[in-house]
Amino acid sequence: NKPMLIDFGATWCGWCKKLEKEVFPTSDFISVAQKFVCIKVDADARPDLTKKYRVNGYPTAVMLDSSGRELHRIVGYKPAADYVAELRKALPSG
């Protein structure tokens, strides 16, 4: 019964690599990410999911509630503090 965080990226995406290197390892991100079921999607390998969730650029994070309804999305790279603040918007507690 957790919300989902689906991270869409591609192996050739420089901003995706920057996000993985500079944002995902931070303690703030890890703390908030534990409140989600986190799923990483290689957009080139799963064009069906990219289309289903209307992803047009990378990186894109789509947050869904436990029933699959979209709560929020983050398009593009953001520094860690901004990214974590965006993730918190998808959580019931804010």
C-alpha cells in the first residue's frame, strides 16, 4: 500500500546519469525514497511503459498512488534538495 516512484531514463541520457550520481545517493533522497516502491525503467527497453505514462523526455519521474493514479511528476534534472522537495509533494503527509 505504498505509492510508487517510477524513474524513466535511458543509458545515453547525460542528465539521467547526473541524477543517479548526484541525487540518488544522498541521505535526503534515500530517506524519502523509502516511502515509495521505486521502479527504474530503461525507456529504450520499455517503450510501452514510456507511452503508457506519457513520458516525452528524460529523466522523468512519475509518482503514483497505490492504485496507480498519478500523484505528481518530475521532468528533467533537479538538484538533490529540489528533487526531494518534489518527491515530498506526492506523499500524503506532504
